[in-house]
Amino acid sequence: MIDYFGEAVAATYDRNSVERFAPELVESIVAVLAELAGDGRALELGVGTGRIALPLAARGVPVHGIELSAAMVARLRAKPGGAGIGVTLGDFASTNVGADFTLAYLVFNTIMNLTTQDAQVACFRAVAEQLAPGGCFLVEVMVPELRKLPAGQTAVPFGFGPERWAYSDYDPATQSVICHYLDTGRGTHRSVPFRYVWPAELDLMARLAGLELRHRWADWERRPFTGESAQHVSVWAKPDSGDGPRR
């Protein structure tokens, strides 16, 4: 897995993602995660600079993170409380930290950083191995925006500004999407590959890993998921009995 979030990205990540740090949004996310974690421990895949891990830990939930980017972890460590978050450097599709968790979670489309179906399937299996019986795996991810594509078009813009803009370039044949970020003020361009994934496809990955769908919401306020929802927050659970995958 290639690290696309090195020093150049980490240095400005929080500033460029400022809307994701809005207190009301973070509070809603942490409230859901704390409820699911209960009295146990939480595992964040792609912990980044600690946007969610730090306030969740402040709520009394022990959090351990997996992160590929050492530069992002350095930003986490520099924040108040950052030294108290355990982090394992590695690919979250395959890294096992050797502990049981009541909750594992992936937020902000991070499941799409795994750019093959095999890697996404492996991620579910790796998580299932680290969940205690009855533990939950939560994923927040966008619904693929293919309805926005007229015939013959592949690009969907998603960010605008006086000096920065961004767009996604879709390939429906491979379920791949490349996100392009252009900074006209500095004259720079960065592209990052992702793999979009459908809700039903995630359900099958979960089933292969022995997990069962418990919840699917349209947002962190737990509004109903519909055909018009732009994203979903889905929760799968490991059976209390520890039964293996269904055949």
C-alpha cells in the first residue's frame, strides 16, 4: 500500500479538512462510537491526525490506531492527549495489533483508500479477527456518485475555492476513482487513487468475515438510509457465539 499522505499532505491536512473538524459533527460521531464501544476498547483504522481518536479517548474510551503515514501520526502526537493514543504503523487491511476490541471503525471514506476488492475483503477479515464476540465494525463512506455522470462523462467536481479545486475521475468498469486536487495559488497538483464500493458489496464482505449487519444510517444523526442518501454509516457485528462465516 502506497502512502499518499506524507509530510506535504500531513502539514496541511487539518486545515484543508476544516469542515470535518466542526465541533457539532465531531460530537455526533464520538457519541455514536462511544455508545458502540461501551466499556471496551476501540480500534481506529486510518487514525490520521486524531480528529476522532482524541475526543473519543477524552470520553473515556481507550483507543488504538492503525496508520500508514508516519507524518500523520507525528501530527497526532503533537496534539494534547496525542501521546496517550497507541498507534501501530502499517496497512490496516492486514495489520493485527494482537488485541480484542469491542469496536473498530473507519470514517471519512477511508475504506476507499484500499484500491482493490481483495484488499477491502482482507480488511473486513482482519477486523473480524480483532473484534471480541459481540463487537462491532463501523464504516462511514460515500455512496458512489455515478448518478451524477452524464453519458460519456467521467469527472465529478467536489471542491471549489479561490485557489483550490478538486474533482473525481471515475472508471465504472473497475470501480476505481482518482481524486485530483489542484492548488492554483501554488501551482501544484496531487492525485490519489481510491476504489468506490457499494453498500450491498460491503455487506457481502462483512458476511464473508462472519459479521452481520446491525445498522445502516444516512448520517451520524441516525436518519434512515434511502435511495437518495449521499453516504451511509453502517455497523456490522460479530456474533456473540463466535460463529464463523456463513456458507
